[in-house]
Amino acid sequence: MKDTHLNRRSMIKAAVGLGAISTGFATVGHVAQAGTHNGTPKEGLISIHQLGPVTLHTYTSPEYSGMVNSHVIETTNELHLVDTQFFQTLASEFKAYVDSLGKPIKRIYLSHSHPDHLFGAVQFPGIEFITSDEVLAEAKTATKTYQARKEALKDKTEVVLPVGGLKTGSDTWDGLEVQIGQVLDAESAAELTIHIPEAGLYVAQDLLYANAHTFPINNSENWLAALKDMQKLEGIKVFGSGHGLPGAPGVIDDAIAYLNFQNTVISDNTDGDSATAEILKKYPRYGAKDVLSFIGYRYKK
Ligand SMILES: [Zn+2]
């Protein structure tokens, strides 16, 4: 392995420092373009999955913002949001779409500390914004980098951090059983998952890049183990991805194959450019090509 100069955990920490913005693209799943809501976005794509007692609405940003997903989990009486976009223009379109649904926002969850999931939180003042203590701790270590990243983007808004304290295990949302999970030291230092068994919905966020190039700074061993655990789940109709459109269970098989391939290529090459070329040759139609620009960090001494 040529990527052992940084240990895995420090690599993942470095990923936060890089202001990681990663990308995704997908063609899998039952996708409908929303056309009738007043909140129809100009730039992002809305996909909608009807899942029994739940409707999953996913806002996917354009490729230039990594096709990053913000999800709305709509129950009978309320909305639970997961992640809030990177660019403020896109976060405000997402907010307009959420408002068009006409139900109160119960909470916003931050799945992990990467800024492409966090920066748009400022668009939702007064709404409870929550994550686990582990995700919050990681976000706090990145505060300076977040600020620098915002300056580079000419984003004048403040960084809004969530509160911690979200526990893993069983919860109830509007009468529905929800299982909150967390995977440590994989795509990021800590990543929340949300499973609603009655709906057949599992939101994996950045543990799943659907038909997309995946963030190459990671602990792939833990990440693969988490994906294999998802493969064993029964009754899932839709996996909510962090990048690329949500999809049916086959997206997990694809993500495992991709991650194994990416890992092998990074090990077999001696620099980021050649590794990137080999990956693009094998996956010419995957979205989120910009995420591969982070590969060079795997070869830093
Ligand atoms: Zn992401």
C-alpha cells in the first residue's frame, strides 16, 4: 500500500480540512421530476419516492456542487430533513422546496461534518438542528477550515453548527419507528444513518455514492463493512444516498464494486493522475468526476 503515510483516521480528519465536496450521479431508482410545486428548483433536481407511510423527497445539487443530496422525510404531520447543501443559492432553493410542502419542519439532522452537507443550515433559522456528539466533535475541529472555505467561496454567511446529543438506537417520528445508526471512521470520522423499517427506507448519506465517484480519502475497510451490512438488510426499497440519486438495493452492490476497484487502483499506482485516469477509464459514465481531485492526498508523504 502506498497510502499509509497518513493513517486512516488522520486522512479522514484531513478530509474535513480540505473542505471536502464530493460528487455523485445516478440513474437507478424510481425517479420523478417534481413539476407542480411552487418550490420547483431551477438548478437542483427533486426526486420523490412514495414509501408507504413516508414520502422521501431528495434535492440533488448540480454536478458543479457534487450532486450532493438533502433529503426530506415526510410523514403524515411533519418533515424531517437530512443535510442542507453547500452553496447558499442551492440551499435556498432547497428551502423553497421544503416550504412548498406546507408541513412543519420537525428537525434537521446533520449526517456528518463535511461542509457540502452543512453550510446551507444557515438558511433554516429557528429550526432544531441536531447530530451525534461524534459528528459535532468532528465539525468543531474544522471550524477554521470552514471559515476559510466560505471566504474562498465569497459566502458571507456564518457557519451554523448543530447541537449534539442525538443518540443512536430506536426513536419514534410521528408514530413511526426509526432506527438511528452511526458508522465511525469510514467515509468520514462519524456518519449517521436513518432506517425506517415500515417505509423500507434507509438513508445512508455519504456511506453511499450512487453511480458516482466516491470520496477517495477514507477508511475503505470500515466503509466496505458498513456497505456489506446494508446488503444484508431486509425489506429496503430505497437507499438514500449522500451523492447521486437515491436507488433500489442494487446501488449497494455497485458501490461495493466501485470502492474495491478504487482502492486497488490507488494501491497499484504511484500518483493521483494515473490513478484517476484508470478509474475514469473503467467508469466513464459515473458522475461526480471532481471528487477524484482528492486522490492526490492518498500519495502525500
Ligand atoms: Zn458529501
